[in-house]
Amino acid sequence: MDFKIIFERAKNIVSIPSKEWKKIQNEIVDRNDIIKNYALPLIGFGSLTTLAGIALFGTLSSMHSLLLAITTFITYFLGMFVSAFVINEIALSFGSRKDINVSFKLIIYSSTPIYLALIVSGIHPEIFAFVKIFYFYSIYLFWLGITPLLNTPEDKKLGFVIVSISIFVIVSNMINQILVKLIPIY
């Protein structure tokens, strides 16, 4: 895991997304490598800042802080994982290419603002809660990446984006609700 590569990819996908999607489009990378070398470090670091932020500034006990960090990690990880599989399965319905590795690329890299906002907001959840507005930038990144990665036709792009983002939000919320029921944090 090379943090310089993670930083460069995150910086480029956020600041020059069209150029970075072209670079990503030409990369032949297995989904396990993207998960291990990009998504997991960002999600893990976000969970650690959540743990540290709540432990330092929150009102929860250390055990509850740890449980919340674990719940955060599982929610974001499973949300990414399940969403990539579902989006891959519906791709053909929108005239798009079905390729599980590419679906993971699209979900993981377009989720970069979510991962970065998780890291920042975890430091002090009340003070930095506003950074979660950058979650919406992920929709724009998904929009930009869907055509070069999945060859989605322009006339089906809006529908595919709406359905995909809905799936991501619903899946992540369902996972979180299940975990909150299984792991009582509060």
C-alpha cells in the first residue's frame, strides 16, 4: 500500500476528474487490488478518525466509540461492495458494459469524496459535519465516469445514474440500520 499513490489518485479524481477517468479507463486492475490498495486504506482511515474523534470529543465510552468505528467501517465497505455488484448486474439494462472489475473502479473512485469527507468529519463529528456536503460531488464523479468506464449511452446515462445512486444510498443505509440493531452503540 503506497500512500503517495492513494493521495495522488484522490487528489486527481477530485480536482481533474475527466482527465483522471481517462487514465483509470486504460488501467487493467483487478477489483481486489483497488479494494486493498485504495478503498480499504481510505475507509479504514475514516473509521480511525471516527474512533479518535469520538473518543476525544464525544460523549461515548471507549467501547462505544470502538463499536461505532467498526460499524462505520463495515457500512462503507459493504456498501461499496454490494453496490458494485448490483450496479454491474443492472448495467446491461442501461446499454452499458457489464464488467465487475470496472464496476468496482467506478464505485470506488467516484466514492472518493465520501471517503475523504468521512476522514475529515470523523475528527470532530459536530464541527466538521458540514464536509458531508461533498458526498454529492460523488454523484458528479459517477456521472463523469460512467461513460468512459461502462460505455453508457448518453440517452440512458441519467436513468442509470439515478438508479445507481439510489442503490448505493439504500444499500448503505440498510447495512447501517442492520448493524445498529446488531451492535447497540448508544
